[in-house]
Amino acid sequence: MNQNLIIACKLLIELFLFSCAGWMMEVTLKYIQYHRFINRGYLIGPYCPIYGCGVVADTVLVGIILKGGGSYADVFLVGLVACGALEYFVSWFMEKMYHARWWDYSTKPMNLNGRIWIGNLILFGLGTVIIVKWINPVLFGIMALWADRTVVLFAAGIVALFISDNIASGILMNLVKEEIDAREEDNTEEISLKVHELLRDKHMLMRRISEAYPELQARPQRLTRQLKEARAEMKQASKHMKAELASVSGKAKEEFQQSLKMRGFRKAEREAMFERMLENLEGLRGEAREEKKARLAAARERMVAARERLREAQEKLSVHR
């Protein structure tokens, strides 16, 4: 048989085995935390493909970048970067696809947008060293003893299993998305609570999703769109402000920029600083001066209003700034 096909099949078997191992680890950790069995993961079956994909990515990258060798530090870095990138992408993709944040590390130290954090990255690196240096040689040594036909049939069975499970799980997850987008509450915390309540009242497979992701945070399309629009408005207001500042120089410009950044000050204090900035306009007299003052004031008000709308949109989605 074609050797490239055999290699691909062996990698698929590796993906399946470590997906099952990842699922067992997740179930064990949640049992310790909640003292009951929880079927973790996106899919219905006893596997979490994100772990298997991470292991296969590490195996392939070590083979390509390090030619199958490399020091422990090299392998550690490959695992840290590859698995971190994979976890970030999966978090982003599932949020866009199903309008929910399925895990959130925003309260963890050294996190990136709440999707990945340094603790997991270190574990990814260490796990990659153990798998690539010690487990893979044994695993691929065992598979080398199998007949090519056995390898292909095993891989074909895995493909059929994953396809059928993805179809069924995709249908269920789309039902969850419809529940999220149908909510009329005005912030993600209320919506998340309502969605969890609804899922717990549904059939067993829907309850499984609520139990598998107890920290699910809804991201309704309506609120996500509001946040996107608020960010665009903030960008335009900032661009307009910079255009107005381009013709202002010296102390006046510094005062203006400082007044925009001020937080925690009373409105009267911010207004006093803004008025001092207007008094420091240089090279302008009469109507030109008054016109410039009016334009700067309008630019500032637009910026402040846009910032407030952005803050409100972020709060509704519980976005950590």
C-alpha cells in the first residue's frame, strides 16, 4: 500500500487514542471538582479531539521542524506554541460558530483574551516532551507490527465514527445557538443563566452540553453586533479626533490628549482641563479661533460618547478589556 496513506492512518489512530486519553483526563478532573461523572467535550462519544489534534500537530511539527529529534527544550517550545495556537483557534472558532464562549481564562494570570493562559501552555509543553520523546516511539513501534490492512481499517472506522458524531453534535450545538440568539435579555450573564436552565430541562443529550460546559458564556449575535458597531464607532471617533489635533500644536494638544484620557475625575474637573486647553490655542484669532474651539469640543464629545457606548457594549458581553 501507499506509505503516505499508512502514515496518515497511523496519525489518525494516534489522534483517536489521545482524544480518548484527553477525555479521560477531563472526566477525572471534573469528577474531583464536582464529585460526579460529567461527559466532557463537544462530541457525544468518549473523546476530546482537541487533545488528539494537539498531539498529532506536535508529532508532525517535531518531525518537520526538528527532523524527529531536537532537545527537550526545543520539543517543549514546539508543544507550547502549537497547542497554544490550537486552543486559541478552537476557542475563537467555536465562539463564532455557536455564539458562546465555552471556556474562559480571563481571571487567570498571563492570559490572552481569556482563550489561553500560561499555566496550560506550560502543561502543553511538558506533555509534548513526554509524548514525543517517550510515548510515541512505543506507540508507533506497536503500530509497525500491524498489517497495513489493519491500520487502514482501524483508521476508516475512526473516520466513520467521528463523522457521525460530528453530525449529531453539530445538530445539538446549533439548537443551543438558536436558544442563545432567541434570548431578549440585555447582558450575557442573564442569558447564560437562562440558557443553562433551558438545557437542563431538555433531553439527556442537551443536558450533557450544559454539564460539559458549566462555565458557558452566551455571546448572542445581537450583542456581538452591538459590540462590533461600538468598536467601529470608537475607531471613527478616534480617527476624527486625530484629524482635528493635526492642526493643533504645543501645549494645547497635550492638554486635549490628557483630557481625553482622564478617568476617575469628576466631570467638572475634566471640563476645566478642556477649557484650559482651549485657552492655549496658538496662532488663531477671531472667528477662526472660535471655529476651531467648536470643532475640538465636538470631536471630544464624539470621542467620549463613543467610549461610553463601547464600555456599555463590553459590559453586556462581559468582555474583559
